[in-house]
Amino acid sequence: MIRTAIIGAGIGREHLEGYLDLPHQFAVTWICDLNLARAEEIADPHGIQVARNLANVLADPDVDLVDICLPPHLHYKAAKAALKAGKHVVCEKPMVPSLAEAESLIATAQAAGRVLSPVFQYRYGPAMAQIEALRTAGLLGRPYAASVETHWNRGPDYYATSWRGTWAGENGGAVLGHAIHNHDLLTALLGPVREVQATVATRVNAIETEDCAAIALRFESGALATSSITLGAATDTTRIRICWEGVTAESGTEPYAPMAQPWTFTARAPVEQSQVDDVLAGVRPSRTRFAGYFEALADRLQGREAQAVTPEDGRRSVELVAAIYNAARTGQAEYLPLAEDHPLYYGWAPEPGAVELVRDRDDSGRSDR
């Protein structure tokens, strides 16, 4: 049994549901939040104790795992403190707002002999099981191209929370806070990114950070992908399409769990549809979203082979964000991996008062700022 403390009762609510789906592997013993009423709301029905102070939780020798669900600007300090206290750490996205801090956290985890696990729950679900089965059967072949749409609807109510839409609080915009899961999913399926070109803009909301982006990616495998992002869609929709040599895969439109439902897989000659269908018929049900993520984490913590998210996955995610922002600012392609001398290695937030992203343009192409 892995005794767990959830720090932050916002997205922590959904994490709690994932843990409760795995009662033989996890026992949540603390909910910690500055707003005790919010913590009690989700803790009391399950007899979980609450706290306002992270130090109180870290002082509990019975806590094995600390799950950090705080606003992004608080991730690094909280994760570092938990690791130094000898706890395993789950950290919501983005893990940290710089490559320097990502590498520092990884080093701290290694020195402490603890597990550091960034949260990328999109990787888990029936569709991933389908893809892995087709890969194992040798039917996928080389990846050619992919497209991903993160087309969601976020307005003034969403940004009424003071830290959202700010560089200091959220550490970035739609690239960082919304599309980061879909980008991680692409790298999980297609491998490391080696080249990035990007344009970002703030067109929908009166915020500091971007809420629209168009991104082109080239992977180490040679595969190409496009990522279209907006927070100005009428509905929340995520759509992914991947063309492998032998199969074209298409997701549904579920925004927050693209792997939660089976995908459509269409054979491409010489692969025959009957081969694809035969493999898919043998795929067993699997857990999705947070329950799937925590199940894989439990396997890893308990020494079993697991498809768990690694701290290096978190670092690669942060690296990709840095590359996207720098490509957007310079108008030049970015080539990964990024070294310590990269201009955004220590963070991508602009200096206070600096003109940041290209804003809305008029028909002549001139910026309005």
C-alpha cells in the first residue's frame, strides 16, 4: 500500500478519484490546501485528514508519496522539499518552468533515491493498448506524419483565477498549460523531437500569455507533425491523426482523455484490414487517465515492469516548450536537444514589461502592438 498525500485540492480532486479506483495499491492519507474548506470538501467523505502546511505533511513518516497539484510556479520548491524529505513525488504539468530546474529536480531525486514522476495521464487508455498491440504485431511500420488539434474554449471566467494567463503564475500560455499533454503523447508515440518551427499569438483573451499557436515538428524518425492550438474554439475538442506506413490512426474528439476510447485504425497496403481487425479484437481493457497513470506508477514503485512516466519525459516536455517559445520569438527553426547555453535554458518568461508575443494582426499583416 502506497500512502499518499495530495498537495492542492484543485486538480487534486481528479487525482483523488484516480487513487480511489486503486484501493489495493494506494491509500490517500492527507489533503493539503491553504483553503481548508476546499480540502475538507473532498477529504471528509473518505475520512482523509487535512492540512494547510506542506511541512506538516512532509514530517509524517508514514507518507510514501507526495502528489503536487499546486499552481505551476510552486512546483519546483514543493517537489524539491518533498524529495529531500525522502518522499516519492508526483508533479502535475508543467513539471517546472525551465530546463535548469528540471535537471536540478532529476538530480535531487537521484541523490535521494526517490521516484519523480511528471503527470502525463493522456498516455493511458484503450487506444494506447490498441497502438501497442499493432506495434507488437509489426503492422504499424514507419511513422510518416501526424496532426494534433488542441481546440478548446477558455474565456474570462477561466482567467478570473489570478495566476492564470500570467508568466509569473502559470509560467506560460496554451502551449504550456493546454497542449503540453498532446505534445507528450506525440513524443510517446513517435519518439524524440529534433526540429521545431512555431508561431504563437494572443487573440482570444486579454492575458499576458499566448492562447493560439501553430507548430511544425520533425521527429528523430523523420516523421513530421503539425500542432494547432486555440482557446477560442466553440467547444473543447482534441483530435489526433497519425499516418504510419501500414496503418492510419484517428482519435475521437474527447478533449481531456484522447486515449480513453478506442481509435479508428485503417490499413494501408500491403497491410490488410483483416490483419488490423484481428489484432484489435485481442486487445484487453485497460485503465485510463489518472487511474491508468497511477497504476503504472504503482508498478514502478513496487518493482514491477511498467509503462510509467519518467522524469526524463518531464524534462523532454519542458525542453520542447522552450524550443517552441524560442522558435516563435526568433522566427527561426529550433534544433533539439537544447544545451545549457540555450537562451531559454533558465526559463522562458520575458522580463517584466517586455513586449512578448505577436498579438492580433490586421489584414495588412501589421501587429496591433
